[in-house]
Amino acid sequence: MAASLTANLQSLTMNATDSDDMSQSTTNPIIDLLESDTAASLTSYPASSASRPSSASSAPSDDLSKAHLPGAPISPLFEVRDTPAAGRAVFATQDIEANTLLWRAEDLTVFALLREYKREVCGQCFAYDYGRDLRIRDQVVGFAFCSEECQKKWHQETGKLGVQAWTEVEKLVKKRSKEDNDMVDIGLPRPQANEIAEAWEETKAQAELVRASRMVELGGEGVKITKQHRKAVQKALQQPIQPDVMSFCVSGLVARYNHPDKWEHVLSLAVDSTPYSNADNLKAFTRTYLHLLAVLPLRLLPLATPETFHLLISHDSHNSFGIRSLEDEGSEFFGYGCWPSASYFNHSCGPNIVKRREDRVWEFRAAKDIANGEEMNITYLGGEEKDMARDARMAILRKNWGFDCGCERCQEA
């Protein structure tokens, strides 16, 4: 019966993709994703390496493809190329003078604002007033805005169904006083592929019952809701809530529904095969999946699958940019977001590009003169690398991004 129920739900939306059909398979789709190259299994585009050594270790090869990838930046000043050791990278196609504007990344696709900052940071432009609450608080959806214009724009871009989704999630979060934010132990090891697959597999039986119970809302014939179904929904709703993980998942789901083309852009990014920071983080995602099945608008349920959420975190993990305050050198961390076109610039501890956020847009400028053919790099360390020793830089890059930096500065050290 579960297969027919899911099929009925899928008829509610035109935006469900072929990847959703994997939920009908008798095999574990998460295992299939983990055993394959995740991006390549769903698109025809080669995936970047999750490790991103830079500069000296990533010289381009004339034999490697320069084919344009969905969401990759395009400019007469540079091109994206595959490299032998660093996945994809950006190289200058002409001599570039210092301070030249190279790229404006306007393609924010998925983002999460930390709940503790939602009253202080505009949900549309990320404006911040030194910790003061913003004057417009849309308590129905759980966001605050710096102006009526930003509020109106957020509603337009989120769409009617997206607003409904945020409304239901905010209702759920407000009902619950217990959150599991404090449960996360940063000292725990990262879950490996088999542990990830097992965790998602454990949600399968309960998820099928929750989906079936939602069918009653359609008035479908032959759907008999039992005590077991009701218990499954109740159990899902009673689990601890991690609001920040939930915000990230809702943002991704709504983005996939509203802009399936941008979802393709996310899928073409580098893959992190072990994206969950620890077991508690993985558990927060599986719980969020069950929470969302219980409360989301029905038209979003075909996209609410383990595959969607695992693909989202595995492609975002090494490609997100921090959303920080602009007025005080970034001392306040509000959240993070994924701008696919910005993710093609690799790291260097001696970067030749500086980046700066203006509202929802990242601007990239030449920090110095750049020669034709030179790789164009940003820093992943937010400027802190200037005063850090090589070992300290290496430790952070290895822990957070999973690679050993091979830039010129690190090699000289």
C-alpha cells in the first residue's frame, strides 16, 4: 500500500523529479547514493572532489573537460576547469588588474538563519542592527524583516506553498519548549557511510506510516488509518526538535519545489560523503525528516524523502558560505547559505581574490594583479589565515573541509 500512497502523493506536484522514485525501491536508496558518486548518479556532470587543495596541486590539464556545468560562473575574465587533484577550479583567461570586479554571486539557493538571530537579522537581505530586534516580525513564518519591502519580497520569492510550509514548521517549533540544541557533542566522531545508511533506513517503517496517515487529508478511498498510524505521527511529533536543522531542510525543500533548475546547480557541486558532523547531527536530520512528513503541505511530500535531505547536506557541506555581520568584521555568525556559483573558487592561504557580502549577494574582486592562466582563489578561513601558523591552518581545513592545503604559502612553510 505504501507504494500506491506515495504515487498518489506524487501526482499532487509537477516538480517531483526522477530521484523521488527511488523511494519505491526495495533496496536502500541512501546506500545506493553512498556507494556511487552521489552527484554523478543523478546528473550527467562530473562531481568535484570533496577535497579542495589549491594552487600548486591543481594546475589545469589540457586534456580535462572545460564543459560548462549548471550553476557555474561564466565570465570573459575566467573559466572553470577540472584539475587533477582539486576537483574544479577557476582560472584567469586574461591578465586582470587588482580590484577588478570578477563576479557577483546572486544565486542564493538554500540558507539557514540560526534561530537565536531570527529576531535580529532580516530574513530577506540579512540586515543586522547590532543586536537590536528588527521592527517587522512576521511571527506566522518565524522571520523578521528590516522593511516592508523585504517582507513583501520574501513572500513573493518563497511562494504561497513555501509560506505554508514555513507557517506549519513555525507552529510546530513554537509548541515545543524542548529543543536538542544542547545535545550535540562536538567531540563525537563523524558517522561513516554504513552508519548513515542505517540511520536513514531506521526511519523507513515509521515514515511510511506517517505518509499513509496524511492521505486522509486527501479524502482518498481505501485508506484505513489504524492506531499504529496515529502512534507513528505522535511519535514523530514528540521527538526533540533542532530548529536550525529544520530551517535548513525546509529552505532546501522549498527551493527544490520552486526552482528545480537551481536544485540541479546544487547537485553539480562537490560531494561530502560523510557530511554529518557527529551522530547527534545525523539524528537531528532523520528526526527532522519525520517531523516534516507530519506537518508539511501535502504537495511537498513527494519531495520530502531521505534522498532529498541527504543530497542536500552532502552537497552543501563543503560549499556553504557563512552569513556574518558586516559592520564589525564578521564577529557575529548568523547562519550559512549555498551560492552555487560562488563555490567554484577554491581555497588558498594566500588568496588573490577577496570576497564581500552585500545583502544576499557575494562580490569577488581581485586582491592583486592576476596573470592569465593563474588559478583564482579565495580563503575559506575568513582572513584569519593571515596570522595563523601552517599547522593551525591545516588542522582547521582538514577538520572542516577535509583536505590538506597545497597552496604556495603552505608549500613554502
